Amino acid sequence: MARLGSAGTHVTVALDRASPRPLTEQIACGLRDAVAAGRLRPGTRLPSTRALARDWDVSRNTVLHVFERLVDEGLLESRVGAGTYVRSVPEPAPTAGPQEAPPTTPPPDYPFRSLSRRGRTLIDQNVAIHENPAAFMPDVPDPRAFPMRSLLRLMNEVTGRLKGHILVSVANAGYQPLRAAIAHHLRATRQVDCEAADIIITTGSQQSLDLVSRLLLEPGDPVWLEEPGYIGARAALKANGCALHPCRVDAQGLDVETGRAQLPVPRMVFVSASRHYPLGVQLSQARRKSLLDYSRACGAWILEDDYDCEFRYDGPVSPALKSEDSANRVILIGTFSKTLLPSFRLGYIVAPPDLRDAFARARAVIDRHAPILEQMVLAEFMQRGFYAAHLRN
């Protein structure tokens, strides 16, 4: 293991002080092995002899003898006033000392080597999700429109406040000022009656989908999925063992009545009500009422993906379906990767009040919380009006 620093790379060498073998020989062989195995790469600067003597608890003369020996062998080179380095093109070193056998590839029948069934299902979904944006790929914003200078100023300012309790004490559900800013945004723009305590910060839509699936669905539970629909939702739900049932989409959005007549009673319905992905239609008011009534009657959850509700191309965008949910059956998820940058991995879940503590506790098990610096910067970005101005632009 190597730790980089201005004083050179930290080098770990195992020393057996009970062995009759001299320490100089053990250290020399340890350094040779580290170079041969690639743990010390050509051009790597080593710490000073005093620092290594402290690290290895040996005399400085011992380290000096080792360095002189390895310089003579051509493994290291000493640069006047600059320190000691691994030679950029090391010469063949003596083979003294124990040699590590090359790792062997386990045979096909090696026990406990296969992925779990859940693991295989999980990686099978990756074929539908592209790692790097490509030309004509949907949902990728224009980075030239992003107010990078404003963000960098906020980042410099926020970094100065990273001290004390905030470095070690972040709520599992997320940074409180950011949760409050998102709740305010949703009340004003989406007409969603929510509080900061209802907001669970995630690292984006995919984590939101996975968390909701884990908490509310059992393997085999039927889920209605828009057809055509969002491949990321299909991947997350299928990876969690759900039984997916495509429900057709027409000019009014999800066809609820046809689904009721032809599909099993769902445990959950996935819908992008404000603008369907990828067709762009809005769920009509009649379909909204039908879906909410059906959810209350059969007990199904509604997972509303509000992925790009902020964009308006032609006419007004209807309020979130969550705004009309009097029975608290709608779980709203949103993301900032569409409005800001794809690499800005922050999203949110609006959890029902009776389940928000469960979501926060489950969030802690998965990865504790999203990175605090990004959360603090986004909170300032929203509170100071930069986010609203960016959306207008």
C-alpha cells in the first residue's frame, strides 16, 4: 500500500526481528519485491532516510546502507537535492529473497466463486444504462448553460465553513438547509405540501428508485411500468425482484383503465405524470383522478418520477401528482442531474410523514449520506436564487 505525499511515498516493509536474517537484507528484499510487484512504480520518490528510519524503527545508517546497495544495483537513483527515486527504467534486480508466486486463476468449479442470483440480476440491468453521455443521448443538459462561476464562488465560500460538528454530524436524511430549500421549491413550483423533514437526500434518481424498491416492495410484487418508459426505472425495479407489467401510454399518459382490465392488481405504479419519458405527454386530469382513486382502492403505491418538471417548452406544466394525493400513497422522487449537471449526483425523495424515519434509517444503511460539500453548495445555490435564475435561463 502506498500513501502519496510531498515527502515521498510511504513504504511498508515487513520486518521479522526474530529472524537471523539481517535487517538490511530484509529491507532490501522488501523494496525489490515492492518494485517488482508494482507497488512502487518507476519514478516514485521515496521518503528521506530519516523518515524511513522512524517508520521502520531502525537506525538511519541501516537505511543508508540499503539505499546505497539498491542504487548500485540500478534499482534506485539518487538525485542531488531532490531525493531518492525508483529508477524510471529499472535494471534487472538480483533474485535474492523470497519470490512471490504469480496469482493463479481459480478453476471454473472453485467453490463460493459465483455471483448470487440477486447479483446476476443486478449486473444484467447495466446493459441499458450508459456510463458516458454520447451524441443525441436524451436528458443531458448543455454544460455551457451552467453557471459554473457562481458555483465555484459558492464552493470556495462553503469550504471555509467545513469545520466543527458539520464534518462529523450529518443527518442520514441529508443536510437540513438543503432539505428545507427543496421543500420550499416543491411547495412553490410543484404545489406539494411537504416539510423539510419529509425530504430524503439521495445521490440521484437511481438510488431513489433502489431505496423505494427495497423498502416498499417484496420480490415478485407486481409493478405497473409505463410502456414505453424509463429504462433506469425498469432496471432498478427488476434488480430488486419485482414482477414488471408494461402499461401502455397514449396521448393522455398512462392508460389506467386498460391496466385495471388486463394487468394484475399492482403493489406499485411507476408514472412520470408531469411529462412522460420519453414521449413527453402529460397525464390528463381524468387519468390523474382515476389513478389516485385506484391507488386508494387497491392499496397500491404510486412512484412519481418528477425528473424534468422544471422545463416548460409549450404551455404550463401541471402540478405534481403528489399535490393531489390526499391518502399519502404517492412517493415523489426528483433529481438535479437534468437541471444542473449529470455529474452533480444529488436527488431527493418526498416520503410520506409516517415513513420518513424509516427512509432515513434505511438511507444510513446504504451509504450514510450524500457528500456534504455538494449538499451545502446546492443549498446556498437554491437559497440565494441562483437555481431559479438558472431555470429561467
